[in-house]
Amino acid sequence: MVLESHLSLRVAYGTYFHAFEFISILIFSGEYIYRVYHAFVTEGKRGVANYVFSLFGLIDLISILPFYLNQFMKLDGRFLRILRLFRLTRIFKLGRNSNSLRVFTKSLAGVKAELIFTLFLSVLTILFSASAIYYLENEAQPEKFSSITESIWWATVSLATVGYGDVYPVTVGGKLFATLISLVGIGVVAIPTGVISASFVEEIRIEKENRNKENN
């Protein structure tokens, strides 16, 4: 997919790219069918449902579905480009049997409530920031802060402490508010980072203890 994004390579080796993807799709399709079959043999219809609607089950399906839709249905070009993005989900198949990924996923599940609260708090902070900067900067920069929804981009970038510099306040009130929001953004970013890190370290500790018990 990376090589295919270069026009010169796509023109010269487009046939090979297509053949490579076709073979890959056959392998992924065979794997998906086998996993459905194996789930049915071991757990019946309930096992099939558990696999099909699981995270990796959905990734397996989405990674092959765009190819078949492209082959058997006439799709609008814009919609097809969106579908091609789903090819990227095949990357996640690499980590299916990774023990590190399993530990990381488990650590995320352990702090799900805290992460949801942090996400909710971040959304509220972004909406508040976008509303405030709109009223502070709209008269001075009506083209850049034309509405609260347009101001959400500035609020998100500022709270994430990225600061692209494409949109910025010019009034005294806007600058003071932006300074405050930038400092708040450090905390907003640090909270989920610290929560995930602490949970990940704890899961690693539990994993090591379990290994030591098995070895002993």
C-alpha cells in the first residue's frame, strides 16, 4: 500500500501490486473462514458470534471486505477511497498472538472507567475552550473563528499542546485565555498517560509473578 501510493511505482508495477494483494486476500479469507469454522466446532453458534463480533474478528473481516466490495459492486470513487483505508487494519493482525499486546490490552481494560471519565472531561474542556475563544476572537478574526465548531480545531490542538500555528489568538483576552488553556492541556494529556502507564506496569508485574509461580 505504501509503494502503491507513488504514482510512478503504481504505473510500473500496478499488476504486481494487485497480484500480491489478491494472494494476501486469499490467505486472509481462508484464515477468516477457518476461524469461523473452528469457533463453530468448539463452541457452536455462540462461539461463532463471539469471534465474529470480537475486536480481532472485526479486524479480520474489515481487512478483506473492501477487496470483495470493489470486485463485485460498482462503487463511487470517493467511497472506494474510504474503503481502502480499511486495508490498514491488516497491520493489527500482526499483533494477534503478541503477549505484549495482550498485556497492554488487559491494562487498558483495567482502567476503562478512568479513561472514559478522562475522555468525557477532555470533551467538556474542548467545548468550553472553543466557546470561550470564539467569543474572545470572533470580532478580531471572523474568518478563523467563525463559529464555535470552527474553534474546536484550535481548542483541540491547544489542549493537546501541539500548537500547529495555523490558527492563533491575536487579542489580549484571547492570548491570556490561550496561555491558561495550554497549561490546562498539559494536565489533560498527562492524566490518561499516567493512568495507562501505572496500569501497564501493574499488569507486567502480575505477569512476571505468574511466570515465576509457573516456573517454581
